[in-house]
Amino acid sequence: MNKVLTTAAANCLIAVSFGLTSCKKENNMNNMKQDDQEFAALWDNFMQRDVLAHGNLDAKKRYLIVMAAHIATQSVNGYKVVLNEALDNGISPVEAKEVVYQAVPYVGMAKVYDFFTAANDVMRQRGITLPLAGQSTTTPDNRFDKGLAQQVGIFGDRILQAHATAPQNQKHIQNFLSANCFGDYYTRTGLNIPTRELLTFAYLISMGGAENQVKGHIQGNLNVGNDKEVLLDAITQLLPYIGYPRSLNAIAAVNEIAKE
């Protein structure tokens, strides 16, 4: 898949912020252009000339992180638009569904639940057989050990120190992080670890209010090969959807952790 999005793909992503539920509904897009001509022109110019033309993030990663941002910001209709376009442009159903799975430990099931339903609705409408092939690689007996290994692989031995020094009444949270967040989710197939870390970065900066975790996962991204330029390109592509304040906060965190 080419790095640069096709015109149709770019137009569909522009349509996301118009609240469309399908890229096929051209009448809705035309209504926006008729009823809010100035906004439509401003948005089209910004996306086409500025955002989509910037950086080296390939189309696949862009689709994945834009879907992640829509989950984190609770935009179900926009998510359906992006999911349809992503599936049209080479994102596999498994890859798309893993964006939803990966969101659970960061965004929380209360907010992610509707996106399982939305993803399943879109996939059924497209004739995709559900359930998809399983991607889990752990069992209830080994999820902690495998998750801890993933944590240490991404963040280093400080994870072991966190377990060792956790107050007794908080040790269960450290155990949950290893067994659930990393054991249940990061060990899944369908997406590789660098992609999962980039998605985690996208969820966190899109939600806002998780600055400490953003910084930790900036370092995690750097550790698994997503360098500063990848992170800045990701922020740039998400800026139209999450706004300037959260984007500028993310840039400040990247500059603090990934010094030149």
C-alpha cells in the first residue's frame, strides 16, 4: 500500500468530521458543502494541502491511529467511516479489530464497548464472517509471565523494580498490568509490538489527562523503534481529530522524552 492516500481515501477521511456514517453517502457530503461551504472549504484545504501531505507515516499506520483516536474520543460514526475506508484500502479485518482490543486496557471497556458493536456491524454489512480467527497466545496460567516478559522487553528492568517496590495494598494493580494489559493484549497476534505501542500512544494523547502515561509510552515507542519523527508524524495526522491543545501537550511530552 502506498504511503500517500488516494484522493478517494483522503476525501473519505475528510468526511469523518462531517459525521457521515458511510463514505457512500455522497448526498450528506454535498449537504455539508452546501450548508457550511466555508467550513467545508477550510477543512478540505487543511487536510489536503497540509495534513495529508505531511510526514512519512504510511497509509496503514495512519488508518490504524485515526481509528484509535476515534475510539478514544468516542466518535462512533466517524469510526465507522474510517473503518470502512481502511478495509477498502488493505487493512485486514483482524488488524482493524485488534485496534479495538488494544484500546480496552487504556480507554476502558465502558467506552470501548460500543466500538466492538460498531466494528461488528460494519464487518457483517461487508459480508465478513464473525467471529474472526482468534489472536490470543496466552492461557490463564501463563498470561502473567508472558505479559511481564513483554513489559520488560518494552520498558526494561524498571518493571521488575515496580513490582518489587509496590505497596502491599497496590501490588494487585502491578499484577493486573502484567497479566491483563500486557498478558491479555500485547501478546496477541494480528499487530506487532511497535504498532501496538504506537496505537497506545494514539489512545493516550487523544483522551488527554494521562500525561504521565504518555511520557512512559513515548519511551516505550522509542525502545521498540518508533523514533521521534514517527511520533511527531502521528501527532500531526491526529491533530485535526483531537485538536490543538492535546496535540501540543503531546508534542511537549515528546520533546521532553525524546531530546534532540
